[in-house]
Amino acid sequence: MKKLLLSLFTVALAMNASFGQAEKALVDAQKKNISEAIKKSDEDVKKAPTKARLWLTRSQAYLDLASFPDSTFALSNPEAAFQALEFANEAIKLDTKDGKKGSVAKEADQMMAEKKFSNAFLNMGVVKYQGKDYKASLRYMAKASEVAPNDTITAMYTGVTAQLCQEDKIALAAYEKYMSIGGKDLAILYGLSQIYKNNKDEDKALGIIEKAIAIYPSNKDLKGEKFNMLIAFNRIDQAITQLTQTTANDPKDGISWLNLGLLYENKVAGLNDEIRKIQDKSTKVQEADRRLAAQNDQISAFQDEVKRTKAKLKSATTPKAKASVNSQVASLEAKVKELSDVLKGIQEEKAAASAAAGDAAANKAKIDELTAKVKEIRANLPGYYTKALEVDANNYDALYQMGAYYYNDAVEIKRQVNGMDMNEYKKTGKDLEAKLAVKYNEALPYFERGYKVKKDEDLKEILKQVYRELKDEAKLAELDK
């Protein structure tokens, strides 16, 4: 999926929109008025600290400073927004009796409803963001979202700045809130899915992408990202289902035909891994049997030697000779015990290997089943790459995969030939070599066309090997020019 860049735009607050167009003199006058209002409200509250109206007036003065579009002036008191909120809450407290709010308290609530406080925090958050102070920006954005819980903008910006601060837990909560209150921004949906992906929460990552696809059904990047996730999560069957539907809807989608083939190649590799794992378990049992036989042979040899040595006692005529024979017997018997202890360890290893391998007949049946699946899938592979080439005859990847399909068959045949002894080679070697040449010749046209499309050095080496196997010295020399 193409990288979706998250950008934070400066918020032009309605209450201050005219300032950007005002003459410098008017702007300076506004600054002066705000500064004087702050000074006066501070003094008024000191004189009458129990009057709710004075606290609310003070809150408005500080709000005007925090909301001012000139960042230099707004930053003259970075805490102004927090102070304005504190003063408004004090006004509400003073004007609330027995749970009933008076006119001042209701006016403060109305200021909250009109987002005056969240806009002030948002303004300061943008100022800090533009200055690349992301931690400070996050502090303001999070507070803006807190005082305006149903506002998608502040929730979104909280998530963005949290990600920039690498605070994924905060970003996650912010994005989840954003979605729960109706947010549908594509970049945010994508960002949330990536957090879940990084956290290895596969179901939620895919769930978010699927929600995004439902909102933006024609977006190919989202479908591509879902496909990439399925591959990353090793959900090959789901990915195959998705691409099968894609190719059914659009048979001219050559890339999807190619990817479908690659997915089945991946599935074949997975099935072959399963086969090898079963075979490896059986091999461990066989290896344990081999070691047991060898160990038993050693023990028998030493036991025989013990018997022969003991027989020498009959011919020993002196105490010294008898002592020497008894010493040899003791040494041999100690060796037999040592070997028997090793034998016991091997027997335990075999028992563990046998338990891990399971039933031999069931294993054979499973291998036969998996082998049949591999054979069936491989038989269909050329069809997917052919479909891709029908759309684009110069699709390098499709050409390479088609060549590799036959080349890998040749590699397997060559492995069989190289593993033959002379008698086996005399019986079937020539026939296999003929099949080997057929496979190389089937692979060759695709590799040659692919090399014309893209002068890849790895492919060049493969071509050289094929020409050598086919003893085509003319093409080999031409390739080396």
C-alpha cells in the first residue's frame, strides 16, 4: 500500500479568522486589549475571589490569549488554555448551589459546548506541532479531546501527535475514540491498523482495514494492504480467497493472477514443510534404532571379551596371574556398565522420538495426503502465470516463475540422477536424463524472454547453467559477450 502521510493542518478558528487579514495596527491593538483584559481580570479576582462572574471573565481573557492566531503572542503564556479552563471551573463551582447552576455556571457550560476551550487547546497544540515540539503538542491535543469528547478533529490530532511521540497506547485510544464518534479519515484508519499490526493483534488490524474497505470500496491501496497483512500473518488461504474474488471480478488484473500463483507457490512450500517435519520425526526414530543396534553390538563384543578373559582364570597358576586376570575382568565389566548406561539413554531418546513421531501408518497416510495436495496445486500453477502473461506478455515476474516451475522439476530429476549408483543408472539413468533435457527446454523460453525484459544477473547465471546442461555452447558464448 502506498504510504499514507498524516498531515496536521493549522486550525483557523472562527472567532479569530479575521485576524489573519487584519492590518498590523489592528493586530497590535487586539494584543494590547487582551493583555489589559488579563491584567484587569487578575486584579478583579484578587479583590473579590468569591464572585463567579469575575472568574468567568478572567477565563475568557485567558482564552483569548490561548486562541490568538499569532503564535509568538499565544506563547507568551503557554499555560493560558489550562488556566482558562481552571478559572471557568472555579466560576461553575462558585455559581452552583445544592446541585443547581446559576446563570454564570450555565454560561461557562455554554462556552464548553461552543468548543471555545477545546479550540484554545487545539490552537496551542497546532502551534507546538508546527514548532516540532510533539510532546507539548500531544499535551494540548489530548486536553482538547478531553473537553470536547465528541469532536473527531481533536481525537484525530491526539492520535497523530501521539504516534509522532511513539506513544502507541495513547494513539490507539485516540484513534479508537475517533472511530467510535464517527471518524472516517482514510489515513487515520490506516494508521490505527498499523498500530494493531505492529502489536501483533492480527484480527483487529484486519478488522480495521476491512472497515476502511467498507467505507472506501474502490480504494485499491486498502485491498493491497489487506493482502499484504494476510501474507505477513501467514494467512495464505484467506489471501487466496481474496485474490480469487479479485480475479473473478476483473480477469484482466494481471498482477492479481501473478500474486495468486505466488500464493499457491507459498502454499506448496508450507505443505512441503509439513511433509519434512513428519519425515524428520520418523528419521529420528530410525536414527535412534541405528544407534541402539550399534550400541548393542558394542556391548555384546565387550561381554564376549569378559567371558574369554574369565576363562583365562583356569590357566592362571599363581596369585599374581589370577590378580591380573581379575583386574582385566573388572575393567571390562566396568566398560560394559558404561556402555549399558549409554544404551539406556539411547532407549529413552528413542521412546521420546517415537512418542513425538506418533503412529507410523497415520504418518504415511498424512504424507500421502499432503503429497497429493502438492501435486494438485503444482499442476495448476502454470495457469495463473499464463493468465498474467495474457495481460502483459513482458511481465518479468510471471516469465521468471514460469521458467522456475520447469527448472525446479529439472533440479529434482538431476538430484535423482546424481543419487544413483551405477546399476540404477544403467536401468533408468538415461531415461531420466532425457526427461531432464525436456524440463530444461521447457524452462528456457521463459527465462530467455525474461532476460530480454530485465537484464538480471541472477537470471543470467541460471541461463548459463541451463545452456551448459543442454551443451548449447553457441548460446552460452553469446550470453557471455
